[in-house]
Amino acid sequence: MKTAICYYSRHHGNTRKVLDAMAQRNDIDLIDVTSRVAVHLEDYDCIGFASGIYYSKFQETVLDFVRQYLPQGKDMFFVYTCGSMRKGYTKAISEIVADKDANILGEYGCRGFDTFGPFKLIGGIAKGHPSAEELQRAREFYQSICRENEGTT
């Protein structure tokens, strides 16, 4: 399955750590949404979108990237890192991909070291995250998507 993951990872690089773990044993093209490179996502069987969580949603650059570049009807998935786990982080991006008739295969989220805003005053939260166990679960998440889609592409 030819896969691209389009991502935004800054601050502590939490999201990139998760993606590097996923790509380690898999053929995944990682595309930084800030790189300003021409993107041809129609060439991929499956597309992931990844970001840290900012104000309870994916970073705005990722949302704009999805609006502009996601082709109609693609299989896709979400990956995110956050200071604290809550429901609803993929709501805004899910609404955008619904307009593109995308098939959402799943989502993987884990904690990431966070020193944004007031958390900086206390030395941050979620120190030590993503952990080795969370990185392993990210690899397993991607492998499960691959297994479920064998023979469909």
C-alpha cells in the first residue's frame, strides 16, 4: 500500500517521533505541510494527516492542506499528539474530509511533551511522551490499517 503522511510537527517534535516510528519498518512518504513542495496525493493508495493538537484541533496549516490537496474518495487516517487525551480532537478535520468523500480508516493519538502556554510555567506536562510503548502502538496501528486493506488497492 503506497502511503503518504502529511504532517506538522514543531515545538518538541512529538508528532514527528511517532511518524518516524511508523515509517521505520514501512514504506511511508512523510510530507511536511510547511515545505512548500508540489504535492500529488492522487498517486497514493492511503493518506495520513498528522499534527500536534492546538486549541483542541489539528494545527490550522494541516487543515488548510487537507482542503487544498486531499483528492476525492481517498482512504485516509489521522495521527496526533497532545498534552492530555480528550475526545473530539479530530472533529474539525473529519468535517473537512467528509466533504471530500474520504474513507476514514482510523485514528491514533498519544500524549506528547507539552510546554505550550501556561504549561511552560510549570515545566510542561506529559514528560517522557511519546513513550516507547506509545511508539510501538503507533506502528501496530499502521500495520492494522495495512492488514485491513490488503488486496483492496
